[in-house]
Amino acid sequence: MFDTRPKPFVFVLMPFSEEFRDIYELGIKSACELAGAYCERVDEQIFEERMLDRIYNQIAKADVIISDMTGKNPNVFYETGYAHALGKRVLLLTRQANDIPFDLKHFQHVIYQGKITYLKNELVRRIEWAINHPKENSEIFSTSIRYMVQGVEVIDGAQSYIVEHFDKESRSLERTLQLDLFNLSDGTINSDQVRLSLDIDCYSGASASLMPDGKYLHRLPIKEDIYPGSHISIRLDLHVPQGIDHDALISEGVKATLHESTKFGKMSRNLILKLVTQERLEVITHNKELQRTSR
């Protein structure tokens, strides 16, 4: 009888350059097939979202992650760190030991020294073990939502943007912040399971309350459920009270804190928000995408 269960999914993080083609096709991909799994890199997939969003999505969905640390590629390092933060089962490999970063030296690596047959045989054994020893969801997610403001992940110390543009109908300057919520889990997140708020210097708004410390607290209602692998967006319209230094909002930005309350507990993350025009934000986003695709 044929086994109709889906094969385990292995997502591969590695540089895309031609010199890695045989390593991927003959070593990694062949090993996955022999171990009863299927694997992909992001450059093999067709998708509509930004590349970084797709990578985050596939890391979250994968049963196993394979990361080739060869060449000390910063994108691979960052994405591998993200996979570790989610508690994913990560198999590390490298052509030479010198490419292993200090923080990962205590993790086991397959050091294949350019020997594809050796790499394939080692990976078959490790992939089979990883598939037979899956991590439980309770180990993977302390919370299952990833937050992004204008395409920048909300982590402590992050810098993102409030967008300023001229509205032709009202003939006035408008300032908006877009918060995107990504469901990284395999289950639906109901709208009443998460409560969000943002406190921010200088910016008031219809949903804001002035706090004793002078900051404005904005409540961010979630109005719809978030299905697995999908996301929703919350738009916050902001106002700048009179007397605020507009140039400082652009050059220095303001401090803000995102507060989350879920069944897992409470979480707060601090970030800096700078004011930019829509045109300037498009240039910033384009430059970041060029840096990522040039790896």
C-alpha cells in the first residue's frame, strides 16, 4: 500500500552562487530524497511576498532546517539564528571549520571539505534522525506571531518608520504606521486571543490616550482571525501636536514600545520610529532588497 502522508519538508539556507550548485543538487537534495524528505531553497520557489518574508515563512513551516555556513554569509547567519530562535531542528554544515562563527562552535557541524559523497552520507543519517525526533510545538513557540512595522521586524532596538504623505482629498499631510502580524504556527490565532498596544513619544491619534509620562498609548484592535501562514495588517493614523520639532522626528526619530498580551503571557519590545516620506521609504526598501538578492 502506498504511503499517502506528506513528506517532511527540509528548508535549505545557503548562498545562491554557482559554486554551491553541486553541493546543493548532489549533496543536500540527494540526501533529503534518500532520507524520505523533500527540500527546497527560496530561489526555487514562486511567491508574491518579499523574499525575506518568504524565508521567514518557510523557516516557520519546515520540519528541518539545513544551513551551510560556508563563506560566513551574513544572510545565512541571520536566518539560521532566526531558525534557532523558533526552536527549529537545524542541521549545520560547512566546507571548512574556520567558517563556523564563535556563537555556534558548540553546535555539531558536518565539515565536508568539498567532498560531496561524504556530505550526502552524513546528511542522510542526520536527516533521518531529525525526522524521527521532531520537536514539539510547545518547544518551538513561546509566541506564534511575528510583528513587522513597515517591513522591519519588531525586536528590541529595531529602527523602523512612520510614513508621511500628502493626501489630495483632505489636502493635508498624513502620517501612518503599518503593523503586520504574521502567524507562524500551524493553528488559527483568534482575534480575541491577542491584545496589542503601542506607546510612543510625540504622536497622538484617534485611538490614543495621553499617559502621565507624556507618551501616547495607542490601542491596536485585531479585527479578524489570522490563519496559519498568513498575516493581517493594522494601520495607525498618527497626528503630531503643535510645538513638536518636525526635523527631529526625521533625523532622530522617537521611542516606541509594542505591548502584547496572549495566553503565553506579556511581552514588550522597544524600537525607534523615524519619520520618512513614502518616496524615501521605497528607496530604503529597494536598497535592502538589492543587498539581499546579491548574496
